[in-house]
Amino acid sequence: MTPLVHVILWSYVVLVVYPMFWLMVTSLKSDRDIFLKPFDLPALNELRWDNFSSAWTRGRFGVYFLNSVLVTGVTVVLTVLLASMAAYALARFTFRGSRMLLFYILAGLMIPGQLAIVPLFFQMKSLGLLDSRLGLTLVYLAGNMPFAIFVLTGFFKSLPSSLHEAAVIEGAGEFRVFRSVMLPLARPGLITVGIFTFLGTWNEYFTAFILLSGKSSERVGTLPLGLANITIVSQYRASWGMAFAGLVLLMLPVLLVYVVLQRHMSKGLTMGALKG
């Protein structure tokens, strides 16, 4: 690569890394230092680690964190499982209306969540699923399915059909072929879908705010709602150190998942694009 490309790439790294570094540093400051010395590094004897304990206890981040783990974990598992089965059928079998069915599913990508939130609210209310983790999980599952099916359909199409034919000749049924042959080969695609589903669900605020706005919101709320709730917990006098500590707690799982699995995500997107 040319020196100019190196300069551009390193500049991009600085633009990405510096805000995260500044966020971490700010989470260890007092409210006074945040306003009076926003760009100074805190002294070692002045580090406010109690911001994290305050966010976890006073801000109830322990409860919100558990709720986010449950909702996100179930959403990711069910999305990957159901989308892989649907995508495999659409990619490997030709039946009447299969193409229209795929277009119908993909139409879900064209509907903004904000546009559907009012009828969705009343539907969840009629089903008695407002202010519940189950209702929120079902909404997230439905919202993530179109993109997951789109990615995995292209991925399954890119796999050689000879492997499917060889397994059938050996006497394996369709479910056995899917489970033992095709699903392991689709691992990069499954990880890609899992990562995007995790990111979208873990950080989602708007839908959770609407569907979990009742009396039980503090018991079943997710981390983004908990972060917004810090102002209320501090009696409307924002504890900025605790707020930044909450942001760090919200961000760390996302960074960890991306760093561990980003190689698989890049591979999955590339292979899935071959015959999308």
C-alpha cells in the first residue's frame, strides 16, 4: 500500500478509537472534572471506579443487563435457527410461489420500524404482551427475520449443490442433509447473521421504550432504557460519571463480540454475496 493509504487508514483508526478512549476516561472522572477538565487525564488517585458500582446498583444496571442478555440471547438463537431453515428451503427447493414468497419476506426490510410502531403497540396490547420480555423478544425476532433470511438465502445458494446430491445418494433425508452437511458449511453466514442480530437488538432503544413503558418497565427494561433512566435515579440531577460508566457497560459486550467474531462476519458477507 502507498503511504497515502496508510495515512488514511491510521487517521480512520484514530477517529474510531479516540471517542471510545475518551468515553472510558470520562467514566472514571467526577462530575466536576468532566465539566472543568474534560480533556485532561485523571490522576491515578482520583479514578472514580465507584461510578461503575453506582451504575450497577443505584442505576439498576444489574437488572437491565440481565434483561438485555435474556432478550438478546433468545432473539439471536431463534433468528439464526428459524432464518436458516427458511433460507435453506428458499435456496434449495423450487416450488410454486417460492420467488414471490422471498420477495414478500424481503418487503419487511422496506418498512421502517417507526412507521409500524403504532399498530404494533395496539397488537401487543391486545395480546397482553406489553411490558414483558416475551413480547419484546417476539417483536425483535420478527424484525430481524427478513435481513437474516436475505443473507442466508444468498449464502446457501453459494454452496455447491453436489454436496447435497451426494448426501441424498448416501440415503440421508432432507433434514439430515440440512443439519449435518449444509448447516456446518453455513457457519460463517450464521455467525454473520448472529452478529448483526446481536448488535441491532442489544443497542435498540425506540421499540423497547414504546413497548416497555408501563409500570413494569424498571423490572423488564433493557440496558438502553436503563441508561436513560439514570437521570431519574439521580433525581433529575444527572450524574454524568455514572452515565458514562453505564455507556461503557453497554458498549463492552458489543466490542467483545465484534473483536472475537469479525473475521467470520467478513467471510460470511463476502460468500453470501456471491449468489444473493
